[in-house]
Amino acid sequence: MKVTALEKKLLAAARLQKPDDRVPYAFEKRITALLAERSAVTRQAFWTHGLWRAAISCLALTMVFCAISWYSPVVNDDASELSQDFETTLLASIDQPDASSTTP
């Protein structure tokens, strides 16, 4: 069936239907005007909106973590520092003698 013939049949069937009184006057015109007013969402607008939402959520998480670190109690462990432990760990392999270089 051709599209134009189908369109004519559907329009004729729609014209035979009695208009419903529950639909407000010029309702379809208002809806089509609203649809025409809406601009198509571009890819750039989509990404911009998403990135702003992500930035706001990251800022909120940063504020929460800052508050947690600010108000958490500080433990003073003078026995060792992180930098000293890190250096000891890195230099541990240098301080150990090679098993292959020692002669019995």
C-alpha cells in the first residue's frame, strides 16, 4: 500500500470521528507550538550539562572528605614517619648482599 493512500484513508477515518468535548479548545495547536519552541539538544549541550553535574558532585565529595580529615583526631606516632618507612622499603634491596656475588 502506498503511503499517500494510507494517509488519505487515515485522515478520512479521523474526520468521521466525533470531536471529544473533554479536549480543550486548540489543545493540539498549543502542543505543537510548544514542540516547535523547544530547541534540539546538541551534543555539546548534552556534555556541558553532564560535566557541570559531575563537577558539582566532585566538589561536594571534596568538601565531605575535607571535613572528615579536618575533624578526625590526629595520632602522633613519633616512632616512624611515612617518608622514613618509604625510603627504607626502597633501599632494602640495595642494602642486602647478592647471593650470587658472595663466594663461600
